[in-house]
Amino acid sequence: MIGQTSPAVEVSGLNIALDLPDGSSRAIVDNVSFAIPKGEVLALIGESGSGKTTIALAMMGYSRFGATISADRIRIGDMQIDALGERALGKVRGSRVAYIAQSAAAAFNPSRTIISQVIEPLIVHGLASRKEAREKAIGLFSALALPSPETIGDRYVHQVSGGQLQRLMAAMALITDPELIILDEPTTALDVTTQVEVLKTFKQAIVASGATAIYVSHDLAVVAQVADQIVVLKDGRMVEQGKAGDLLRSPQSDYTHSLIAAARPVNRAAAPDEAEALLTVEAVHAGYGRVRDGRAAIPVISDVSLALGKGCSLGIIGESGSGKSTLARVIGGLLPASAGAIRLGGELLAPGLAGRSREQLRQIQLVFQNADTALNPMQTVRDAIARPLAFYHGIRGAAADARVAELLDVIQLQPSLAERRTSELSGGQKQRVNLARALAAEPRVLLCDEVTSALDTVVGAAILDLIDALRRQMGIATIFISHDISTVRAFCDEMLVLYSGRVVETCSKAAFSTPVHHPYTELLIDSVPALDPGWLAMLGERHAPAIADTPADEALCPFLARCPVAIAGTCDSQPPSLRETAGMRLLCHAVQPQLASEALNQ
Amino acid sequence: MAAPAANAPVWLGLTRVVLQRIASALLTLLLVSIVIFAAASLLPGDAAQEVLGQSATPEQVAALRHEMGLDQPAVTRYLDWLAALLGGDPGRSYIADMQVTELIGARLVNSLSLAGITALVSVALALTIGIVSAINRGSKLDRALNIVTLSLVALPEFLIATVFVLLFSVKLVWLPSIAMVSPEATWSEMLRSMALPVACLTFVVSAQMARLTRAAVADQLDRPYVEMARLKGVTFRRIILFHVLPNAAGPVLNAIALSLSYLMGGALIIETIFSFPGLASLMVNAVTSRDMPLLQACAMIFCAAYLALILIADIVAILANPRLRS
């Protein structure tokens, strides 16, 4: 019999192998062992391909792509998972072991109401009547701080926000009071500000349910907030295992060191201040639908101005839907601005691609977020890079081959990769090719739209280093679009904060470290998890709820509904006025006095 | 499950969407009527010449043309025809000296029963084959079904029909090779006489439906929500019925509608081989004899049937998809 001290979950000698078509098999998880005491959270951390999700799914006796699971032991409570057949496993899944997937938007059936799916585990396992199940679900919805818990379940996936869906999925997992909950990157797809809220609710819910949990993530800082124990994985093997605090404070392996280093980008030197403005954007408006009086029917960005000096880098930051990518598309000419001016080197650019000369097109290049979809999978690396060489510079044949080899060297890829199809490359290699393609045009301005968000931390950090080095060597002005404020802070000379399509703050690198910021910038800074297990608890109640609508009157501050320092009678009646001090401009009533005093002290 | 009060505006919006679809189908039918009339007018030769034969004098032809109204301008003839059609009268046959409605009446019933029985058999067969092969993707069964359906798509229907006649009528002498449909026939006699045409048409239309159903169901089976359902311990049967089919309904229904619309007008070869008195052969006769009122009426029926099927598929797909519903 299992004694009191015996762990709730025990795994030893877990191997998972993929059967290849030629009859051989390839190990994707190799000899993994761990034990979790009841009520604790174990984190599986590693990059893509490390086997972390594969291990987590093996806890339910499930494997993707028909991989074979074998283990000395996989025990959950009194169940020997590795000894159960498919039928018995079906009874365990969703009742005693529950799973929370990375993307709730994809994991919910789009044509069924949410509540019918949330109560499904209770119904299919015969644990409750439909009426009882519904009541229990509504109870969980309110425990998970979902708005209007009575009716939210009757909606469909497309009617609910990402953060809410993730909580609804947690309710679906918790509804059967499982012994083990598996959370597979549950906050990765969310904005930082939403992530904090969801993390907090998840942590409380796990504690309240008394369940044991396995938390799969690539993000050390997130893991630090929820995990008691951490297992670091690389290529299906365990690299290191230990108590969360100890492992983060004093990592033993080089690999863990590199993960921690990548999570803390090193600050780069700022570019000289006197650089002349190369690209200027003046009071630009853009959006979708019919344009009337310079305003689109569905406006996305309003009154955005910025200036970028030669060889400088500007970071644009904001949550999803803030208009970051739209701004890049407007500068690049993909989406014509409905009003305002964009100048490059003093020359006025036409709003749309069709009105720009080839030479103007060449000077502004975009690097897209998702190299997977930006590259034609049937093209070779050589073809992908040679195309802009021919288009912009008329370089063909042997000269093009030589230039492609040069560019591959610049982006630090083997010349032998030139003949590979782009679909045969890894994510990091694809993003490098994507970058080389932009560099082939020899641009003066490089627009990098979330170039690392689809990549693993370590790989992404290397790409950022590369772009930073190239910018300094070649004097290319860069715009980094990112949702990650710590990246922008480390790499950019200047930062621009967008909120519902409006610039709420711009600040220089020097001014960034001062404590005075727009309340929205403050919220973004506070939402980035620190590599400190106490961070989430310390954050406490400072956060206002992240779900709020923008005010109906577009002249007012767009952040009003979420603002913790809004002044009643002022912020809700007068448009925020622009305040400028050394290296900083922001739109806010509330922080102006502070700014003024700050300026006095200097 | 949801409160009725919250649903009222949804139903209102839904009714509006459905009415819009119906209106656009009617508009399409109107445009089609123009095309049909124009195409019929472009046919070389004319009915007066056809009726009187080669020996008629130009004066006789002209007199008959005047009597038939063929000397009127095309627009006038079109509007007269359309007005009569809306009043339920497609006109009088030039050749048979009968009302078009009378000529079509019996044939339409025959065609509709042939299409109806074939639809019942082929939809059931195609859905079963499609779902079974999607579930067993990559298995021997799937590959076998794949080869069979692909061959059936490729085989011309006259070949299938001829082989069937040889096999069932000539060698085995189980079924009649000629589909005699008389009003006095009992149900069992009628079914017996229709067995071979139905079987041939089923072969022709279900293969395509089965392949499209397989593709739609297989596509849904790869979605993350199916994996999520498995990880909730949902049985496979329930995954298919509760999760996959509502999402696959849109493409599957469209495939069914497209295949079934073929049954009315496309059954010509089958009608000819089995001497089946259906609409398609009637329409071909109308073309050869330049019997414009009959030809136009048949063409309008085929187009209306096609539009009705597509409309039903669209509306059911909207009902199955909450995103389209709102």
C-alpha cells in the first residue's frame, strides 16, 4: 500500500520512441524520471523539440504521431498508467488526469457552446447529471474570475477573448476534481498583461483544488512563479532537476545557464544622439474600410508620429490589437495611410506600394514574424535570397551566387544550406534566411515585426544579437516591433508605446530607467515576469482588471478604463495633453505633476 | 440550453440571412432565365421551318412564324414568356401541339422519383464510405475505398450502365433492362424497374461525394479540439457525432448538393440506355425539334432544382456554424 510520504506522481525510466517508416525507431524522450509530492507543481522546461509536451501527454498514456511509450513506471495515485489499456485510459483521461492546452482558441470546438464542452468530462464519465454539471461549471467560472459566469458558457469560442478562453479551459480541466492537472504552455499565447491575470487565477485554482500539477513551458520566468520543482529538458533528456528557487539561483548545467541568460537580455549601448532623422512619420492615420476625410471606417492607428535616425533603433511596443503590425505595414506601404505623411531621407513617400518607386521600395524592408509562412516552402534558400538581388540590383547568375554566399556568411549560416529547400530548415535558420532576404535589398530601414516571438528563447536571442550587430556595422536603421518590453529595452535607443492605435509614450533609452512613465507603460513593465519565485505574490493587488473597453469618446485617453491613477473629473472629460521633458513625451493628465517635479530635481 | 430571451435577436438575424439567400437565389434564377432565353434564340434554324418541313414555301414559313409570334422582337418575346411563366404557364409546345405542362408533368414525376431514390441511396452510401475511410486514414480499408471511388469517378457512366445490363439483365436475368414506368405499376414493380438506373446513377454520384466527405472529416480530425476531446476521455463515437460532424457539415453538404444537382439534368445517358422516360431526354428532343417553350421550361426546372439544392446546403451550413449564424 502507498504510505503517506509516497509522492502523488511517480515516473521512472520513461522512454518514448517514434517509429520511422523504414522500420527503425528514434528516441524522442530518453530515460526521464521524476516524482511529485501531492499538491505540488512540477515544471517541465525546455525548447521546442525537447520532449516536454510529449512527456506530459505520456502521463495520460497518450502520444501524438503514434509514438511508443515505454517506462519502468508511470504511477498517478493508485493507478499504474503504463499498465492500462486504451479503454481504461479513456476512463482516466478527463476524470482523474486533466489537460489544459496551449491554445484554448483551437482546443475548443468552434460550433458547440463552451459550456457544453466544459461539462463534457462530467457527462461522458457519468459523474454528474447535466443540471449538476452546469451548476458546478458556473461555480468554477466565478471562482476563475470570469465575467457574467451565469451566461458566459452559452457563448461560442469566437465570442470570447483569449484570456477568458484560457480560464474556461481551466474550468473544463478542474470540473472533475482531477488528481493531476497538466498545463501545456497555458499562457504562451497571451499578452503579458493578460498572462499575469491568468497565471494568478491558475495558481489559486491549483492550490484550491489540492491537485498535483505538471506545468510545461519554455519560459523560465513564468515557471518560476508557479513551480515547486523544475526539470530542465534538452533533446528528450533531463539536463537538470531541482527545487525551483535553488535551480534558478544556482543552475548547475551550462544549458540552464544559457536559458537564464537568454531570458535576461543584456543592455546595448545607445546610438549617438545627433544622428539625422532618416525616416519620419507625421500624424499618420490608417485603418480598414471606406476612407472619409482621411479617417478609415475602422480606424486602427490614429495620429501616430515618429522619427528614426540613421543607424538608430526604435522599439514599438503594445499588446495584440494595439496597431503595432499595422504601423509597420503602413510604413512599408502595404496598407496605405488614410492621412499623414511618411518621409524617407526628406523625400515624401506615396501612401501605397503602387505609388512608390522601386528605389524607394528597396530602402524599406520588412522582416515578418512568421518565417514559416513568409518563405515559399518550395524555393531553395538560394532562390529566396537571389530574388531581391535580381529585382532591386539586377544581379543574376554567378554574381548572384557569390552575393548569396556573402549574405549567408553575414547571417551566419553554412554556405552549403543554399541548395536546401526553405521547408527543410529549423525555425531559427528560416528566420535568418528571412532576414538575409531583407538585407539582400540593402535597405536603409529594416522593419522587424515580432521576429523572435515564434522562436525559442535562446535561438531568438541569437537572432536579436545578429540584427543588433548588423545595424551597427551597416548603419541600417531598425524598427523592432515587440510585445516584450525587456527586449525592446535592451536593444532599442528609443521606445514608442502604442495603445489602441495611439502613441501614449515615447522615451529615450536614458529616460527609460527613470521611474516616471505612462500608467500603461508601467503596467507593461510590471507585467513582465521576473526570474524570481516571489514575483507574482509580490505583485499583489496592484493590478486593475485587464479587461476593459476603450472609452466611446475618441478624444479622451484610450487607456482611461484600465487606468489605476485616472483623475475623476479630469481624465473623463478632457483629452490627455502632451507633456514633454528630456527624452520623453507622454499623453497623460495624472503623471504630469510627477514629471514636472522630476524635471525640477535634475 | 441558452435562455430564449438572449436568443431572440439571434433568430431575427438568422431569418434575415436566410431571406437574403432566398432573394439572391431568386435573382439568380431571373438572370438564368435571360441566359436560357438568349441561348435558345441563338440555336440555328427555327420551329416554323421544322414544323413545315423542307418543301414549305417561304410564304408559308413566314405566315407560321407570324402565327407563332416568332417575328416579334426578342425582348417582347422574352417578357411575354417570363410573364406567362410567372403565371404558371410555360406555353404551348410548337411540335406536339400540347401544353408544355402536360408534356413535362409525367416526365417530371419520373425524374423526381429517380433522383429522389438515388439521392437516398447515394447519400447514405457516400457518407458511410467517407466517414469510415476518414476514420481509418492510411489503413488498407481506406486505400481500398480510395481506389474504388477514384475508379468510379473515372469510369464513364455508359460503361457502368452497359456492364450492369449485361450482368443483371442478360446473364443473370434478375432485373429488366428497360425501365418501363407506367402509371398503373405497383410500387414493387416500379422499384424493380428502377433498380438498374438507380444503381448506375448511385455509382456515378456517390464516388465524388464520398471523396469530398472523407476530405472534410479528415481535415476536422486533425484539429486540436479533437485531440482535446480525446484527452477528456470522450469516446470515439461521440467525437465523430458531437464534435466532428457539425464542423464538417458545411463542406459535406455542399458536396452533396453539387452531386445531387447532377441527378436531374445529367441523367441523360442513363435515361437513354434504360429507355427511361425522364426530363433530360425530353429536353434533348426539344433541342433537336427547336421546340423552344419546352426546351426553356426544362432548362428552367434544372436550374431551379440546382439553385434549390445549393440554397438548402447553404442554409443548413449556416445553421451548423455559429460564426455564420451571428
